[in-house]
Amino acid sequence: MLKTKLAAVASVLLLACGGGGKANTNSKTTVSSKKAGKAEKPAGGAKSQELYDRLGGQRAIVAVVDDFIGRVAADKRINQRFANTDIPQLKTLLVEFVCMATGGPCRYSGRDMETSHAGMELVDEEFTALVEDLAATLDQFKVPAKEKNELLGALGPLAPRMVVTKDKLHPVDEKTLAKATAVLDKIKDPPTRDIMVAAIAAAKRGQRNYADQLFGRVEIAAGAAVVASATPAFRTGAPPRIETPIKQMPTDTPPQPKLVGSSDEDSPSATQLAASLKGTITVDGKPLDGVGLVQLYPIAKTRTAKRTPKQRVMEQRGKKFAPRLLAVPPGSTVAFPNFDSFYHNVFSGSATQPFDLGLFKNGQSRDIKFDKPGLVRLGCNVHANMAAFVFVIDAPNYVPVDGGKEFNFKSLDPGKYRAVVWSERSARPMEQDIKITDGTNTITFDVKGDAEKGPSKDKFGQSRQPTATNP
């Protein structure tokens, strides 16, 4: 058990490769089956405590972590992985984990390995670089040979849980890469040139997602026009790039709610109609865990309020989208501000409206107009576990649903309706004909829980599912 705990110390650094921000304190730790923040003592607790003391306690652990991160920052084999990382938060997580793993009085608040590495396309060369940097740090602090060898010898079995297999990589052909290489001569700034070199190397290895992220940073630093001829090497196969101007949102913009948009709010009735409908959504007979939407289409002609396009916001904050579900009429414009200090790359591969917003941060935003009715699933190409939904709705009546909470249509004409009910746990909406009578009506819609679990595909259509499942 101690060996496993020690082996996972280095993996905490790898967890940050996917981007900055505070870790999810509700997920599993990288060791055993304990929840984050619950530091169960390994077998031989007294021995583990002695190791914590032998390392010199908290102050020595902080020094080791600082040295380790410094080495990684100087290592061109791996350092670009951390350019989009919250370094102070990373140091905090590393200190927490090393302290806990060696028996110290700490609680680890990090995320699990598989989930954090989903879609990162980490390769053997990068894993090796981290192991070698860790070994150099251990030598610098004269960690005893026994503990050092135990740690480094145990890192090998961790690789399959983090490193992508070659069949998941899709190298860019040499002819296309030659155009990207030719652009190097146009980049005069050495740090930007280093990023471009790393982008070309990633594309050559087949790390399409990572290469695109690096190239996006080159575009920002050098100017998109300067490196335009290299674009095919990094963007072929991705959704259409949105080039609307980047706007700056006020940094004190309040957070968005979880759900936004309903027909009662968007197009309120001038008069109270004779019927109403309330109820819940269940999934395979159990309360909905997630968000959902109920749409009502009158089967016979009824009065409907005129609906007008809206101006809405879909933010990225704390590595999450908000709202989780946004319902808008066709023709609505949605702003996508990023209020994090690190980059996000919002995209959608949905057939309704595929798009790619590129990289931006620090209150920057781009707008998109949504004209075509349908579901648009959002993802971040940097952070695989970010997801949200924009529903462009042509139904005269609609209301979003938050889990097992009750939905409510407050003003309806009596009559027959076709209900189209969606949940994020369902592969497709369920349709059901219902009859609404005068007064208050109640109903429960039961949908199937057959949607694929885990992160959606990346913007090149490749799976970002975790490579393994935590024990």
C-alpha cells in the first residue's frame, strides 16, 4: 500500500496537464478507493509517519515540490503542458498529496487520474520526462536510495492509466507538416517559436488535440495572419472556426444560474390561460440526476405568444459552464465569456450547429447566433469533463428541468399536445401525446437512461473516455 501511495505522488503533477483551476473535491483520489480529502492511513502507519518525519515534514515537502515544478518548467519535453495551469493550485495539491502519502497530517483535495487525463493524449516521452525530473529532484534532496527506488520502480504500472495508446493517435502527414515547419521562419519571438516547435512535434506524433491547443497559443502570440498557412496541419477535421470579434466582459459579471430559458419567461402570456401543467422527469423510474427539458407542441391550433430572439450568456467559470442548460428561441445570440485565468476552447460537434470558438480567457468572449432548432452539446477542447447544452427551440411551450425538481407550465390552452421530453441521461428525446384539461394538470415523464457516460468526443471526433476505471 505504501508503495502504491508513493508511486502516485508524481501522478499528481500529471493531473494538472489538463488545465488550471481548483480540483473537484468530490471525486476520488489517485490511490486506493478513498474519496478526496479522506487520508486513510496505509498499512504500517507508524512506518509511513517515520517517512514523513525523515523527509523533514511540511517545510521540506514544500521545498521538494518547488524544485520539482522548477525542473518541469525548464524541461522543453514537457513544460508546454503546464502553460495553461494554475501553478499555485498545483503546488498546493502536490504538497497535500506528498504529505498525506507519507503519513503526514494532510488532506488531499485532488481529482482522480483517469478522469483528469481523459482526452489529453499524453505519450510515453512526456511520462518519461516527468519521471526523470522527479528522480533529479529526489537526488537533489538526497532522498535515501530505498525510498527513491521504491517510488520510481512503481511509476511504470501507472503509465497505462495515463498514457494514450498509439492506435488513438492520428499523425499529420509529412507534406502538410512541411507547411507548418516553413512558418517557423516567420516567428521571431523565441518563446512563441518554442510553442510552435512543440505544436509541430505533437502533430507529428498524432496528438491532434494537444497540437491544436499549442497552435492556438501561437496564433494569439504571433497573429493569426502570420501563421495562416500552417492552419491545415492543426485544424483539418475540426468544426468551423468562429471568427467573430473577441469582446471583453466586465470581470464583476455575476455567475449565471444553472438553468435559463422557458416559454413563460421568454414570451409571457398577456392573459392567464385556463390550464396549467406541472410534474417531474424520471429516468428508468428513478429521479433525474442532471438537467432536462420538456417541450409541448399543440396538436390542434391554439393561441401562442409571439416569441422573439434573445441575448443570452453561456459562461466558463471555475472549469464549468453555466448555465448547464440554456433554452433559446431561433435567432438568439449567445455570448461565451471565459472568466477563468486560463484558456478554454468552447466547441460543438453537434449536427445542429458545429463550431469552434478557439482559445481565449480573462473575461474575453465571442458571440454566436443560433438559427437552427435542435440540441447543441457544448464541450471544452482543453478540459474534457466540461459540458453544457444549448437547446434552440421552435416549440411554443418549453421549460427546463433541474434533476428531480418539479417543472411548471403556468399558462396553457386546454387540448391535446405532443410532449417532447429530453434529459442529459438519454440518448434521444422521448415523445408522448398528452391531454391537458382546464385547471391544474400533473404528470411524470419517464425517459430512458441510455446516453453514453463520461466526456463527449473531442472536436476532431475522437473519444475522450478515461483509459481505465479507478478501483
